[in-house]
Amino acid sequence: MAKERVITAIDIGSTRVRTVVGVMGADDTKVPQIVGVGDIASHGIRKGQIIDIEETINSIAESVSEAERMAGTPIDHAIVNMGGTGLNTITSRGFISISRQDGEINSDDIQRVLEAAQAVSIPQNQKIIKVIPKSFTVDDQIGIKDPVGMTGVRLEVDAMIITAPQAAMRNISKCIHQVGIDVDDFVPSMLASSEAVLSRREKELGVAVVDIGGGSVNIAVFEEGALLHTAVLAVGAGHVTNDIAIGLRTSVDTAEKIKLEYGTCLPSEVRGNEAIDLSLLSHVDTHQVSRQLLAEIAEARMQEIFDLVAMELSKINRDGLLPAGIVLTGGGVKIPGCVEVAKQALNLPVQVGYPVEVEGVVDNIDDPAYATVIGLLLWGIRHEPQIKLHKTPLFGAVKDWLKNFIG
């Protein structure tokens, strides 16, 4: 009889380290039960990159320990995100010959052609972490989603190859291993967020997920069910906090409290004479500040972020041309008025994306800030044959994985 499987995901961000423990039942459902959550302020990480090993280890250990206590089970395996501006995406094409007499394509051929697509030149300091198939071609028939079972003599794949700095991967691996955890898989942050908040229909129509974290913005664009573009912007919600601290002449800690308590991106909705008494939030900063000025500062930075997103869409000729629009996620989108600023800057439908397809007794994961870590968990379930999950065999049907991936 099949046993319950414990799956753990760790999202190492610039401002928070989040750990989620999910349990998959023996009934082979694809919806995990969330049984443990750890959410700790991160130290030693800037813009998705580790700058202090010891502080990062401590942050991860605290987050994992909190999740273990809630779940009542030890954690020794995890799927981990890979973020930061060092991520790069390149397009590639691979092809193979089908030498079998009957010419039928099977799962081994899929593996071979994906390996062939990796024969590209990348910098020595980069490592391939994901090869994402966009479409296949069998002989002269193009645009095939799943070629398994078809017949032909030549199989080609158009793929997106995502690479990451080897040094960054080694640093994250070292920190995770120091906590006593083996890394099952590295998943780019933007792919994880997409897994949690996007539907198949949105990916088919054309959609971009914009994950606004504390230190960076992760973007993934999908069209016709396939990944079209990724990008990482070196700006995030933490920059809004810094702008507030400078503009209102407060400490960074007070600025963060002001942003969370009184922040908005819509100056037009604030009364001109409305003031904020900082003595209610801080023992250090005790003066009064204008809420109108606060809103203007937040609006200016968020406008800049969405202008940069628009530039990324322009690079692939999709500026204003995504039928399913923009799905915002990440902790940075919780500032009131964020959606309105995005709509104006991007000229597209905009909505906030929340993690879906999870169950459990934990209520606080219904939050856009949890999109990445929940997406990591769902990635581990949906792409199970690719990775070694705890108490789960590595080798499975590649055809099943392919169907799950491209919908």
C-alpha cells in the first residue's frame, strides 16, 4: 500500500525565509495538505544572493525548526528556490533521430532530445538548472505539445534553458546542508510563483506573473501554454521602504511600519491634511509626517517598477498584448493601490494572485507572499519524476511529467 509522502519547500528570500511542509495522501491526489509553516525574517541575503553564510544558515534553521514544530515531523529533504539577478534564460533547439524500426517516439526519446538541447555555450561560471520544453517538431509537423506515441524519423524540441551562477548555487547548498537538509531540486523563483497562481487557461491565452519580493522582482511570461520569457529586476518592495525612510526622515524600521500600517500608492485618495503620528509606531521617531507625501513616495517607486516590467514585455513584443494580463504576487503587492498603478503603467488587466490547490489547517498561507514557497511544493508534486522526493522513487513516466508541465 502506498504511504503518505512528506514534501518540504524552502523559499529563501531577501526579507523572509519561508518553509512549508505538505503531506500527499496515499490516494494519489495532487492537492497537498499543509501541516507545517515556518516564516522568519531573513538575514545575510540581499537581492536574492547570500552575502553572509552564517546569518543565512541561522535564518534557514529557525524557519525549518518552526515548520518542524508545527508539523510534528523532522525535515531532511526540501525543494529550494533559486533567485537573484544572476539567473539567465536562453533559447535552444535540440534534435535527434528515431532509429527504431517502427519509428514510435517514447519517453526515452524525450529525455534524449532535451539533453541534446543542452548542447549550448554558456559562461563557465553558470550552470543549467532547468530545461523547459516549449514545443516539439516531428519530421515536418511543428507545434506539438506531447510527441510520445507519435511516429517519425526526426524529433526536435524548442526549449528555454535557465542557468544560475554556480557560486550562488554552492552557497545555497552549503547553507541548506548545514541545517541537515538535502536539496531535492532547485527551482527558479519565477517558475515556482507561476506554478502557484496561474491556471492552464491563463498560460494558453498569454499571461505574465510579476512576483514583487523584498529585494527583487521576478517575471515569467507564458503564451500558448509554454514559457516565453523570464527576467529578474534588481528592485523590490524593500526599495519602497528605503524611499520612505529617506523621504520622511525616519529609521528603516519605522518606515516599514508606516508602509504596512498607512501605506498606499494612491495619493488622490488621501486627504491633503492627513498626518501620521510616528510616536504611535516608534519610540525613536516621534514627529508627524504627511500621509499624502507617503503615498506619493510609494506611488513613484511602484510606478518605476511597473515601467521596468513594461520594458521587459517590450523586449518580446508583448507590451499591452497579453490577453490574460498580469498576475501580481509576492509580499510587495499588498500595498493598497498597487493594482491600479500597474493597470495604468502596463495597459493590461491586472489581478493579485493567491496560492491555489492546497489544503490544510493553516490559514496564513492564503497570502500572495506565500506564492513562491507554495509553488515550490506544487512543483515537487507535478514534476515528481524529475526529482527525488522524500520516500518517492526518482524514476517515473516522463510522459506524465510532460503532460503535467505543458497542460
